Amino acid sequence: LGRYADTVQVVANVGDQGSLVSVTLTDSPKMYFAGLIGTDEVEVSASASARIAGGGRICVIGLNDDDSGVVRLKDDATITAKTCAVYSNSTDKSGLTVETSSKIEAELICSSGGIKGSLTSFQPGVTTDCPQAEDPLAGRATISAGGCDYTGFTVATGGYAVAKPGVYCDGIEVKPSATLILTEGVYVIKGGMVKVGNLSTLKAEYAGLYLADNATFEFGEGSTIDLNGARSGPMAGLLMFEDPAASLGNSYKVSSRNAKNLTGTIYLPKGALVIQGVQASTTTTSTGTYTVADKSAYTAIVVNRLELKDGPNLVLNTNYNATDVPVPDGIAPIGRNIWIEK
């Protein structure tokens, strides 16, 4: 308050069960020229309020800070995150885009820029010009890929395999009607793709996939995906971890209509996670809403970009105590989000 500190009156009020703080400053400074017309003091006041909102639980952060559609939903897509927050860090006027009968329902919805879409598509509402959310995993240690333990690992059509942790060069492919079980540990995917085909199954029992050398993943429409992330070790709490040295803009696709369990944190700081149905014009499977991750104890998504299209309802839970997969620091509540209300 500088030279006015001795004269300014400060009144602070806490309301709404401790979630709203209002501060009013009042002073009566000397008005030297006003004294010529019969008064030498005028009362001046200013007020501001700040509201504490949300529980600090993070379900989605779109990290890209300047593009449009960093978090984008279209064609009947939905995010249901009733107990956690959805953030778009982009300062673009359309950084958060929800269109063509899509919607987001979350405890807190924040765009560092603006939105594109009807206000009714954001429930219970959306806040624009939010401070950018910090990347809670930016300091997470990377993993050295090392030499190859397996190269071009493939489960043949109709086959069944149990994999062990190690370095998998040139990806992993689960061909149609096959099953692959990932036992507990860290799987370094060094280049290539983790590809799960039609009518095939990928199951992870406390396994974390570290994606090195621009490795990606693609879970096909007819596949079954049942994944529990790492519960200990260097990837504890993580399901997918894209090496920060990856090229910007790699695409990671989930087209499965039976990806009910994705327990853990998906971290793709340079990549785009695309969750999509398949248009009726290109398949015998009709479009329409279906759920993704709804059977997970919790799912957190921290990615450069997130896109949902063609009918998925991404359900993001925060039942942290219902799993042995720990929650990474910064995902679970530590503090709560504060922004200026007026």
C-alpha cells in the first residue's frame, strides 16, 4: 500500500463455507484542488473477490499453450469428469472446442484462452482466461532405453502370449483374435507401435509403457483393453509415458469400444491422444455413444492435445483408494485452484 498504509482501511470477509474471500480497501485521501470548492476529502474504495473452486483433482490437462482445439470434442463425444478438473492451457480464442452435440461435464472446466461451442455444452459452466495449469509430471525422471530385449514382438492371429518387462524394439503387435498379457514391470517401447488388432485383447497387470524413439500406440475398434498402470518403480502411477524427447505431434489412438479399464496416468507431453469411434459409412458398426475408462479406479490424462470424436464418452474417475496404482504428485489434491472472480 506504500505511503497510504497508515490510512487505508482493509476489510476482509470469508463466506460460502470458506470458499469465498472478499477484500475491500477504503481511504479518504486529501483532495487539494477540490478544497477550492468546499471539500478536501473524498472517500475512495476498491474491492475484489477470489473463490476457491474444485478439489484439486486433475483429470485432463491439454498442455499446448497456443493452438486452437487443444482439447477438442466433436460428433457426439463427451467427457464425464464430475469429481475433477479439465484444463486447456492454450491462450487461443478457441483453445477449448466443443461442437456438434458434444459436451464436457466436470467439477471444474478451465480454458486459458477462450472457447468454441455453446455454453450449454459445458456443465455446470466454464471459466475462460484461467491461469495455465502446471505440468505435474514435467520433472518425472526419464528411462534409459538401452539395448533390445525383443525386436518386432508379435502375437500371431488367434494366439496367446505372456510378456515380461524389457526393451521392445520396433513395437508390439497383437494380431486379430489374439491375447497378450503384460506382467508387472516397465516395458520400454523403442520405436514402432503397440498395435492391438480387431477382436484381440491387451491386458496389463501393473505395467507401465515407456514410449521411446517416437513409439506410439493404436488400439483398434474391436479390441479389448484392460490396463492397470505401474504400482512401483520408475513408472509408479503411470500407464503411458511418452519420452519428452519425442517429436511434437505424434498421434496415439484409442478406437476400442471395450477399453473400460485404463487405471493410471497417461502422459504424452508432445503427443495427441485421439479417442474415436468409427464412422458408420466405413464399418458395419453403427456410431453412437459408448464409454471409455468408466471401470477405472482413476484415470488422469496429461497430453499436448486431446481429441474425442464419433461418439465416445470418456469417463474419468478419481477413486484413488480403490487401486494399488499410486497417484503421481500433482494429480491428487494438494491445494485447490484459485482465480479472481471480480
